[in-house]
Amino acid sequence: MSLLISFLNLLLYLAIIILIAYAIKWVITGFLGWPIDPMVLKWATIVVGLLCIIAIVVWAAGVLGAGAGLPTFWHYK
């Protein structure tokens, strides 16, 4: 059950990333009426894709038990 919940959490993170990217594009092009240079749009798409890949890799690492934690010097003794 926790695997399903963590997967749904991943989908929520991906939806938030994509929604924010779309909202920014809509504000710039639709609301303000400014054109976006195709190269800027290409690089922005690459950045959004990388953020999605990072979210998927972090989720997979957590599922496999290799998730990132606090550095050892932050642990309470």
C-alpha cells in the first residue's frame, strides 16, 4: 500500500511541475502577449523534463531503499 501511495505522490509532484511550467508559459504568451523565442522554449522544455526525471529517479531510489538522507554529521547521537 505504501508503494501505491508513494507512486501517487510522484504523480502529484510531476503534475505540479508540469502545471507550473504550463502556467508560466500561459502567463507569458496568453496573458502578457509576449512571444517566446523557440530556443528559450526548447531549453525550458529540457529543464522541465530534467526536473521530471529527477523526481522519478528520487522516487525509484526511495523505493529501492537507496534514498537520500541527512548527512551523517547532522544525525543526533
